[in-house]
Amino acid sequence: MHMKKYPNPKSPSSSKNAATKKKTEDPKPVSFFDVVYKIARKIPKGRVTTYGAIAEAADIKLTPRMVGWAMNGAGNAKPAVPAHRVVNRNGELSGRQFFATPTLMQELLEQEGVTVKNDKVSDFKTVFWSPGKPKATTATKTVKKKI
């Protein structure tokens, strides 16, 4: 009976292959939190976006509720995430209860020039910022030649 041979993780050839493999792979976000926070950090001051818009832009089958869950943990993220700029699809400050005080989300938005009335962004359609869809990394540009 023959014993099956497995590569020794401590042997020089195995570790060399592992190191080479790591260098050739593109660095990818570790979790959906990283994806959500990366998008949220792009929201310009004085603008807002929605949980759903971030979920769609993430392009990894996230639901708006999952984005909300990620925003709930954004207070500990480094670099900082402007979670106050993320509202629900109606422009309501639905995440306000997760800030240090019940009015902090509104205060932060107002400091940036966003008008809030009754826990809702007044000019929501005007200040809405769309993160858009991520660009495909495999897409190639077509060059037309003049003849």
C-alpha cells in the first residue's frame, strides 16, 4: 500500500509557490464591510446616498439592510466612514438612533449644508449622490482607426 504524499508547508518550494501566488493576485476587500465603507467614503460633503444605492453599487448581492448593518459598525472603522450621509430610500434619517445622540446625524448633515426637517432630508432628490456601478476590470477600450 502506498501512502499519499502531501506537500510540506515548511519546504522551500511550497512556501515559494505560496508567496508567488499572493503577489500575483489583486488585493481584494476582506469583507462586505470593506466594500460598503469604501463606497461610503466617496460620498461628497453636503450630499447623501441610500442604503440601496450602496448595495447596488457594491455589486456583490448585498441588500440595503446589510448595508445598514455595516453602517451601524462604521463608528469603529479606520479611516472614518461618513455614515451620517447614508439615509433610507425616502431620505429619512433611519439610522439616527445608532449615533451617540439622537440628533447627531441631523447635526452633522446640517453642518454640511443639508436641510433636514422632521428627521427627513428636505431636498433629497437634489442632494442625492449616486455611487453608480463599479467599472468592470475586464472591459477593454475599443479604439477606432481612421482609414
